[in-house]
Amino acid sequence: MTKSYNESFLDLSLIVPCHNEEANIRPLYEAVSRAIPSRLSWEIIFIDDGSRDGTLPALQRLRNTDTRVKYLSLLTNYGHQHALMTGLRACRGRYGLMLDADLQHPPECIPEFLEEQQRSGADIIDGRRRGTQQRWLKACLSNWFSRVFRCVSGIAVEPGVSDFRLCTRRAVDLLCSIQEPHPFLRGMIPHLQLRRSFVDYDLGMRHAGTPSYTFRKSLHLAWIGLLRFSDLPYRVGLLVSGLFMLVATLQGVNYLYRRFFTNNFIPGNTDIVLLLCLGFSVTTCLLVLLLRQSTLVLDRLREQPTVIVAEQALNDGPEVDAPVVSIPHTFSHF
């Protein structure tokens, strides 16, 4: 028998990005159903981020049993942050809670998030891992990135905080209003200067499958965050240029001293060649940084969709809509 919810405005929306998570869909749904208080109306929006396994059929089967289950199937794999932003634009709850599909973000903590929001009145409730519950290398790199990001951007990224968080409707609307073709939520949220609070949790074990969020993807996301929310390229350029000027000045002083005050001056092109090589290396470095910044500007100017939705089921009825919907970076809502 199909369950149906017809409220125009729900209490809670859960946003779950998933990439090749076929075996985790049903267990996550069951855990969420047990965890959410019965007095609340809710929906769970799965964003199928270009999965190549049976994730989409699993979502369709689950949708046929409970219309609180919604899904958006993206045309290809756009990445975790794009999937989260797509779900935020589609949700209609008073609160939006983001969590991963692999059950490492424990659904049992959902009531704690809601209680902390009621207690603190904060717009953002971040989940914060207790202790070091990651592999040693990953934990070290994460802490290192948090420190570097804070130094170069002035935005504090709390260690142990990922994308397991609760947002009020106000925070969701503000996030969706940001015109950002390369979203980085851990930088966008502190940039809003909204009131934040934290819920500590124990990182769970992955229920099934293998992680699709590779080290390469994490590195790319960190690079985008550093470029988007800091003046790192300009600082690097100024530092390298300053070092070049210092070396050139010292070389010039050394040349003049040896030329006019000593008998050790040896004519030749060694100094000139050294300076030319150093100058070319500095110029190349600055051009690479300038090129990267230019590509980010061009991405913002291009009139192209940020993501393309190949299939969606967002209504409360049993039928399934399947239009092709493009979401441009003007962030129009469904």
C-alpha cells in the first residue's frame, strides 16, 4: 500500500547524494524511518549523481512504496557538492538535513540535530566527528587543509566537520541564492555569517560498497575551495615576485661591488642566464595562476546548466514525472 503525504510545507527534508549506492538505499531509508519522530512530516530526497549500478531502479522501487521518498537522477556524475545543492533547491521542509547514503552519518542523530536547533536557535547545526575516526593520513590532510584554509581565507573550517548538517529554511534559501558554479559548502556556509552550533557524533562504518569519493576528488574540491574563497593566487604571486626582486637586487649589488670595488670580477653571462631562468620560471608560475582564475571567471559567465536532471520524482502522488530539467547557475527552484 502506498503511503501519501500531501502537506504543502513539511517539517523536515533529508538530502542524500548517492553515487553507486544501490545496496545502501533501503537500509538508509529504514534507519531514517526509525529515527525521525512520528510527530514530524518529512521527505527524503535522493540525488542519484550519475550512478552506473542499480541505484536508480532501487530508488524507483522504494518510491512506489512510500511517496515521501523523492529522487532526482542527474544525467552524469557532477560531484558531491553539486548533488547537495540540487537537493537543497528541491527540498521544501522547514529544515533541511544533509547526510551521506553509506550510513557513516548515523541517522540516529537526527533527533539530536533537531533538539540542538530548538535549544540554540542556530541556523546551521553541523555534525562534528568525535576524535580521530578516519584513517591517519586522511585525518592529517583534513586538519592541514583546515589550517591552511583558515590562514589564506580568514574563514574558519572546524576540524572534523563534513557535510552532515541541519539547515533552517532561512539558511537553505540563502545557500540557494548564491550564484556559484563550483559550490564548496564548507566555505559557503561560514561565509554567510549565520549562527552555528554543533552536534558531536561517532562516525559509522560504511554499510556496503566502496567509497566513490576518491583522494583525487577530495584534492580537487580543496583546490576549488582555496581558489574560490581566498586570495591565495595573489599572495603566491606577490611572494614569488618579491623573492625574484630580492634575488635580482642582491645579484645587482654583487655585480656592482665586484665590478668597481674588487679585482675578482670575471666577465661572462652566468649572472644574466641565472636571472633569465629565474624570471621565466616566475612568469610561468604567475601565468598558470592567472589562467586558473580566468577559467573560474569564464565558468561564471557561460550560460550553461550547472547540472542536468534526467529524471525526477518530487510530487506527493504515486506517479513519477520524468522531464529533462536543466538547472542553470541562476539557481531557479523546481
